[in-house]
Amino acid sequence: MTWKWLGTLLLFPVQMVYLVVKAAVCMVLPPKLRDLSGENVLITGGGRGIGRHLAKEFARQGARKIILWGRTEKCLKETTEEIRMMGTECHYFICDVGNREEVYRQAKAVREKVGDITILVNNAAVVHGKSLMDSDDDALLKSQHINTLGQFWTTKAFLPRMLELQKGHIVCLNSVLALSAIPGAIDYCTSKASSFAFMESLTLGLLDCPGVNATTVLPFHTSTEMFQGMRIRFPNLFPPLKPETVARRTVEAVQMNQAFLLLPWTMHVLVILKSILPQAALEEIHKFSGSYTCMNTFKGRT
């Protein structure tokens, strides 16, 4: 038994080096992308913003069926028509993911009308853009229900069947604000940090579940209506991401079975700085970069 433990101890660093080298090689060589032709993809918040671009990108990559969930029928209908014009079967259902009973009811309706979901994209989110003391209690609850708890309900609704089929993928459109919060969006940052913990736990829990995987995407500020009015101090140095870029990279991450994706790659530097710099230095970085006051001009969706 002693020799066995000793062998495991000696082998562990070798495994770590191998995995790091393998990851580095994969970053250089062209990745082998997974075929999506047999996939049924459900996207929450799929009527507009990043969700709409995700629907288009999954359709371009050959997904068999696209299912859109959202709260605004006009947006859902417009996106559904666009996807159908691309030659891909598309359906929409009005669903508030923050409402547990509604999620379970619509999940049953999807299975009966469309079939089993093999890729679930949790994209729906809201932001109110106010400080804690200026926030309405109901608005704070709404952001937590949609941004965080909604993922509990949708995952519980669709993951069991994925495990039965040994085929499935859970995707979360998160935010870099889950790792580095800013003032003026306390509800959003809190909900995204909770969402990140949910996905990290879920990803580890799926290690022993063959055929079922998870991907968490953490993009920088993206130019959508949801964050309209947000201002970055150095926009030329840190330009906002385009929603179509986030959508394309997200679908690629799914095709490569990538567990976590930071966009852009420079956000890795932020993670490193947060782990080594003292709090006072981090505060100065926030002030210098303008993230300390970037929500002062926030307007949000009109």
C-alpha cells in the first residue's frame, strides 16, 4: 500500500506537466471542432443581444433544432424567423427562467413538441445598474432569480435526460464581473459570482458522467443594450466585445469541450493580478481604469 501511494505521489507532478503541455499545444494547433448536426439547442434569453447571435451561430454550425426561451414575444418571434430563413428548424416559448414552475412546465412542453435538449445555453440575465442603497428590493430579488436561480431550474429540468442519454452540454454565459466586481452593479456582480460557483461545482460533478459536459464563458463588457450607457475610461485600450464575437467563441468552446473561457484572453491577467496584489493596489487599478465609476452613466435597456 505504501509503494502504491508513493507511486501515485511521484506520478502526480508528471501528470500536471503533461496536461499543461497538452493545453499549450492545443492553443497553437488548429482545434478539432465537434459536429453539431445532431444537436437540439435551447437558449434562454434567446430573443435579443448575445442570445440572438448565439442562435444564429449554432444554426451556422449546423445544429439540428434551435429552441428560444425569453419573456418578450416580439423579440423571440423575430429571431425565430431569422433562424428559419437560414434553413434551421426553430421554435420559441415564452418563459421567465426566474419562475421555477414556469421553467418546469415549459421544459415539459419543449420535450413534447421538439424532443430532447442536448445543449442547454443559460444566457438570460438582467442588470439594474444601481448601488445597494438605491436598489429596490424586488429588483434585487429579480436579478438573483433570473441570473442565478434560473440556472438551477433549467439545469434540473434538462440534465437528467442528458445523463440518461449520455449526451449533453450545459453552457453558461457568465461575465468577468463574476471574478472582479464593480460598484453600481452590485446585484449583477453578486448573481454572476453565484452563477460561476454553480457552474464550477457542476463542471466538477460531471467528471464521472460520460458524454455530458459543461462550458462557462466569462466575457468582458459586451456592446449590447443591456449595458447601454456603461463607459470605459480607455475604450481604445479595452474595447467592448461585439456580441457576435462572444457568440462565435462560445460555440467554438462547446465544440472543443472547453470548460472555461475568458474573453478576451487579457482577462487572464486580471485574474493573476487579483491573486497577488494587495487590496490597495487593486483599488488604484479600478480608479485608474475607470471601472470604479463606469456605471455612473448606465442607462440599460430602454
